[in-house]
Amino acid sequence: MSGVVLKNVVKKYGDVEVIHGIDLQIEDGEFCVFVGPSGCGKSTLLRMVAGLEETTGGAVSIGERDVTHMDPARRGVSMVFQTYALYPHMTVKENMGFGLRMNGVAKDEIEAKVAEASRILKLDDYLKRKPAALSGGQRQRVSIGRAIVRGPEVFLFDEPLSNLDAELRVEMRVEIARLHKEIGATMIYVTHDQVEAMTLADKIVVLRAGNIEQVGAPMDLYRDPDNRFVAGFIGSPSMNFVNGTVKGDQVDVPGYGGALPSVGEAIEGQSVLVGLRPEHLVLAAGDTHTVELTESLGGVSYAYLTAATGEKLVVEERGDKRSSIGDKVGLSIEPSRIFLFDAQSEQRLR
């Protein structure tokens, strides 16, 4: 197995630069997730590692090898796509072994590798079926099995769960996490779904407009974001952001219903954004906010509030007593949970 290193990697289409000098190191055996909104460059970056996109500038290394301009077949990677790309006339067993057969691998070796991949992915009962007789989740397991039999140094996943329904997405997340634990390979996984990123990754790379915004372990990004974009993208529902002004050792935040302690590098008169996650706000007696909508998910509910200033907030509720639409409420806030961001640069004030 091998790690992956990107050094000042650039991608241009004509005069348009879409990946802007990215530096990144992915350790051997690490599960790294590229996450970000549509158009941020995450799939392009993955395809550059695979060799499916030409690297305009910089270098891509896998293990000790510079693969920047190497043919994709020689890079030691296997890629799992959003579409399953299975041959409909072949059985599961034939689909999984097809690539090896085309490369002239001995029949006994193909049999052994397909059997091992089938064991790992629990596909033994489906080996004689054709794709039409499989569910979406089973088809995706077959496509992953096809990647496993090649014995790659690095597995690449390009939004592999996007075509599955909610229940199958959860099931396949568990399968992929279990697969990584069992075989210990380096894996790079692209998704726009931050829930997938949080649940699967050892390391998350948050991308925006072809740049890396922040790299870190899932809970490190959640608890210690560098800027508003990361704070808002990681976490569901998103962090609340309300306008405020620094006054002495406090921040005047009408949208939260009053003044809060200032933190970090904030200076007198500075315009800031005050961030609080929904689970760090508690409904209290008062009339500074109106409940516009509630979403009950069973063990937890989300109350959508409008402040007297017109700003919108989301508050997490638990327990038996919860708010109703039209309720007038106040907010209780724990100062240690506050995040401050400069209103102009949107960088974190620490």
C-alpha cells in the first residue's frame, strides 16, 4: 500500500485555472475524503490522481513513484464511480474478474482473488446473478469488488453512493468503512455530502473553488473551523451566523437577543459574525424570537426561529417538551460555545 502526495498541483482548461496549486499529503492506509460544494474541484482532483485528467502543473506521487504523467493503468489505483458500469450480460463473478482476464492473469489466480473479494463484500450468494437481478447497493458492492481484485495501492471513490436511496446509503457507508478496516488500503473518497465525510474519514479535505480551505480530522474541523465556510459546511444543520459589533469586551448581537462576551482577536467597533451550532442554543423564556417551523425527527427536533432583527436561526431540541409554531421564545447561550468570524474576510477570530 502507498500514500499519495500532491505538490503544487494545478489544473487548467485553456486559460481557465480550476485547481490552484494544491499541496496535500495522504498517509499510507489513510481514508481521506474530499468534500465541498458542486464545482469546487474535488472530482477533478481525484481524476488527476487517477490519471484520467492531465496535470497542468505540479507533481502527483503514489508511494515513492512520481506518477504525474504516467498512464492510468500503471499507477496502481482502482476507481469506483457513481455509475456502476457493470456488463449486463456477465454474472457478478465474471464482472469482478473481467479486468484480470483481459490482462492475461491465470484462471486460478482470478478465481482466488474473486473469491476473496466476494468474501469481504458478502457477495457469495450472488456470484451467479447478472446485474439486472441485483439491488443498487449490491451492484455497487460488485463494482467495489472489481476494484479489490486488482489489488491496487490506492482506492479512489467518486461519489459512489449518489445513486442510492437513503437506507442503502447508510448501509453502504458501513460496508465501505468495514472494507477499509479489513484491508487497510489508502482510500480517497469524493462526496458533496458532509455526513458521509464525517462518518467515513480519517482526514477531511474541504475544498472551495479549486483551493483547500482546511484539512483535518472530522471532529477537529467541526470543533475548530478556520473560517466561516468550513464552519458552515461541516455540520448538519449548518452553524448559525448572526451579525454583531464588538463593543469593549462584549459583542452586541441583536439577532441572539443581546450582548455576548467577545473572544479572540476582535477589536473595538469590528463587524463580526457570531457563530453558534444548533445544539449549543437552548430555548428559554422570552419574546425575542418567533418559532416559524419545527421539524421532529423523533429523538431530536429542530426549531426554525426568526429574530426580531429578521435573522434566521436553527435550534436543536431534545426531551419531551418542545416548541410549537408561533411560540415566542428567548435564547440561552453558553459563551464558551461562541465562534467569532471577521465579517469581511470571514476568517476565524481566535
